[in-house]
Amino acid sequence: MRRVSAVVVLASGLGAAPAFATDWPQWGFAATKRGVNDQETTIHSGNVASLHLLYRVSLPAVPDGAPAFLAGVTTASGVKDLLFMTTKSGILLAVDAATGSVLWSKQPATGPNYTTSSPAIDPSRQYVYSYGLEGRVHKYAVADGTEVTTGGWPELTTLKPVVEKESPALAIATAKSGTTYLYVANGGYPGDAGDYQGHVTAIDLSSGAQKVFNAQCSNQTVHFVIAPGTPDCPSVQTAVWARPGVVYDPDNDRILASTGNGDFNPLTFGWGDSVFSLHPDGTGNGSGLPVDSYTPTNFQTLENTDADLGSTAPAVLPPVPASLHPHMAVQGGKDQLLRLLDRDDLSGLGGPSHTGGELQILPVPQGNLVFTQPAVWQNPADQSVWVFVATGSGISGLQISVNPSGTPSLVTKWTNGSGGSSPVIANGILYYAGSGAIHALNPVTGSTLWTDTTNVGGIHWESPIVVQGRVYLTDESSKLEAWVPVPGNTQLTTVTPCRVLDTRTPAGGPALAANGGTRIVAVGGACGIPADAVAVAANVTAVSPAAAGALQAGPGGVSLSTNLLPFSPGRTRAIGTVLLVAGYPAGSVQLVNQSAAPLHVVVDVSGYFR
């Protein structure tokens, strides 16, 4: 075996690992829920096109949200990076991020209904929080799932779990006071039926004390029971159900949430189809009202047509100093409109209970109802502020513009017709998933940098995360997928030429079937090729083809679209090439026969890259 000193570049740019561990501790990455991992360095514009499937594994049930990620957890089986996911059936899964295998799981209750929540990791990195179907949020040790049952845990979040759904993700924020809170938001189940009011529970993680803000009868700061029991509220069917649930406003040290449907009537403390802000501990202004609120003037039409304003949460923009309104948010909805709001004064009239006051209203550029949470990004190249909105009809990129008089507005810069769920940004790349596909886009132009249309199942609320050089996603087929890029720089080590496949032999046969016949060939571990090789130097031969066509080759588990070796009938053809093997299964090559007749193939290897 001979090591070649030259460095062979398999993908442009360096793929260096980050200098320190990065976590993705909650849905949307941080308390502001902007969906931006600004610490990612491994995947970049030079290697994103080389993303390939690392694994696609089955989970016990469907996690209908996004994973949380915690790096470097000391477990009984060693130090591991862990993914945490809450399934619809209320199971909290702790998964080895390197392999997709379940390390431990907890299911505190099996009913009475289901959840689409996502877990959150304590800032101490010692605990993870997950919703239980019985109406409580639970606290577990990240290493082994040991549950904390002292200090008020598990904490009550609803007394109506049969009708009141914990739909959004759990959220964590640390207020300017230094106190850290866990937020749990509740609404109703599909069909908008039953005695529920929608509420936010804010839990002080230092003491376990909690406060409740109800979206109906907000003057009562208690958990309601189902009528005719007491306490309860006669107004029903308002919900806090957007993907992030509660969003932290760091500029005003407040939390924001939005509601769908129900009565808007401040005189009876009703906040249907509204955005409201609270103090970080979950309290309002002391008079039963929120600290501030925004309600569209057409709130009754929204209620009558089931066009929930709160199908998405306020997207908090970073400060825009040139604007007359430097602290802004974007609010979508099921009415296919985007509203630009002033977080310092949501209605422009000072305090809660008013209607109108938007800085701007504009149609969703690509159309359709907004069920997703926009991603918010500040371009480091020019400090411009961007908002990315995905719907079932596509995704759009909008930029904040400020005119000479200081008036801000959202300006559409591009649209892309591939729809999907909530987008995220990592290292200047925009990622999002839709049913059957995951995409990476240039956030400034909207152009596609990478897509996988082979390995993704159905998508409901599921959205990706990008952390530590990997892209993770769950789907409606109970699968967890992970993608990695090819390392930027690898070294070639030669081996004695060796045959890894000959379909003419009994061990290697039969021939590849016609019209897309596929063979996965295990290369890692054979012929002196180590299991962790990312590519092999190979000679590939199409032997006496019976029909014209082409042979495709690439890493296992990746959709192939490029022909490696065109051929003609009766003419054996060979090509020397480098084949990526860092796919799924690891160390495998995928061969596809794109001809109308069976095809014999021979593959010889002479070296590997790692």
C-alpha cells in the first residue's frame, strides 16, 4: 500500500470541522425563532452540492416537528452527539446523531390524544423538556432519560388534554433579568371543536413557579377545566398553535404569540386573531390585558372564514437603525397576507385592545396560506435584513427596504415554485423541505444549490436542522434522515488493483436489469478499502451492451442524474473515475443501468480517499 502525498480536492473549498461544539437546542435554533444557525462552518456554498445521504432510519413513531441537537453528551456508551424528538404519540426519543440509533426513549402517557410538539434543551445542557399527552411537560436527564419528579415536575400545562392540543414546539428564553423560562402553548385539535381557550404557560426554570395567560378570559390566570366545571371561560376555540409557539423579543424583553380564531373583545378579555406581547414571566399589564396587542381591522371576517391570523407566529427582525420603526416583526396568516408590525407599539396607538396599525400589508408573493414560520436572516455581506416565507405553493425571499424618509417596507426579491415547510439558514444557505424533497437555496437569489428528491417522505410540520456539518430531517413515514457533504480535502492512498464487482460471475451476478436496474456494491471493507473511505479510484466497465444507453454511478442512497459511461450496442467501454462512497449504506457504490437491455458491469479499484 502506498500513500500519495498530493492532496486531491473532491469538492471545492475546505470542509474543516468547527472549532467548538454547536447545539441546536430548540425549534428555530434560538429564543427569537429566526431559524438561523450562525455558527455552522462545515457546510458551505463550495460543498453543499455534494450533500449525500448518511443514513435513513426508521423511528418508533412520527416526530412531526424538528429535532433538537446536543453535542458531546457523556452517556453510558461513551460521548455522543444526541438528537431529541417528540413523536405524535408522546414518545421522547434520544437518538445517536452519528448513526440514527435510539439511545433511550420515554413515553409518560399514551393519550388521550396526540401532539405535534418539539422538545427543548435546558441552557445547562443537562436536561431536555418534552410534552406528555396527559397535559404535563416533563424534565429528563439528557444522558439516560432519568425523569426529574421534584420541584413541581412534571409541570401542569393543561387540564383539558382531550380537547386542548399542545401543537407548537416548546420554547426557552432567558430574560434580561437573567431568569430562564420554559414556554408551553396550547390550542385545539383539527376541526376547531370543544371547550378550549388557548393559552401560554410560562415556567420559571429556577423555581418551577408558573404563570398562565389565557387567550380568552385573560383576566383569569389559571388553567381552565371543561364546563360545567370551574374555573372555566364561556368563550372558546381560540388557539396558540403556530410552529414556534412563543417567540422572544430581545429588544423589548417581552414574549410574543399569535392566536387563531375566537372572539376579539377586550371588554371580555378575548384575543382571537391577534398578536399579543407579555412580560417574560407570562404576565400582562396587571389589569387582565396583555402588555400590547395587534388585531387586524377585519378580525371578524378572519373569524367567520376560519382564516386564522395565528397559523404562524411573529417573525422577529433584527434592529433596522435606519427605520423610523427599528424593531419590527412580520406576521403571516391563513388569509395569504404578510403584515409588517412595529414591536415597540403593535397597533401604533399605544398599548393593547386597538385594531389596525400595520406598517405594511402585502400578499404572500407565491400565494397560499402560511402555516410555516418564516426564517429571518441578516446578510453579513451588507447587513440587509431578509425574510423567507414558505407555503404549499413555493418559497419567497423578501428584503427590508427603508426609503429616505425612514419608512420601512418588505420588497419581494425572488420566488421559487417548490413549496415546503418552515425554512432555516445555516452559513448563508437556505434549507427547507416539502413532501418528497429537501432543498438548499442561495438566500439572495433563490437559486437551487442542492436538492434530494429520493430520500424524503411526506412532510407535514417537519422541518430540517443544520448543525455540526449535517442536515437532519424527519418525515411522515417515521424516518429520520441525515445528509453530510463530501470532505473538502482528502488524501489518495493506492492499493493493489482489485475487482469488487463482476456481474458475469456467480458471486457478482446477475446483470443489472434493464430500464433503471440498480445494484448497491459494498466497497468499504473490501480490497483494502477502509470503511471510512469517502471515495475510491476505480475503473468501471460496461461489458458488451445489448442496447444503447448509459451507466450511472454514485454513492449509495443518492438520487443519480448524471451519466458516467455512455455506451453503444456490442461495444465494451471502460472509464477511469473517482466514485464517491460516503453514502448510505456507508462505503457503498450505486450503479444504475439506463438502457433497454440487461447490462454486465465490472468495477476494479486501485485506491481510496479519506
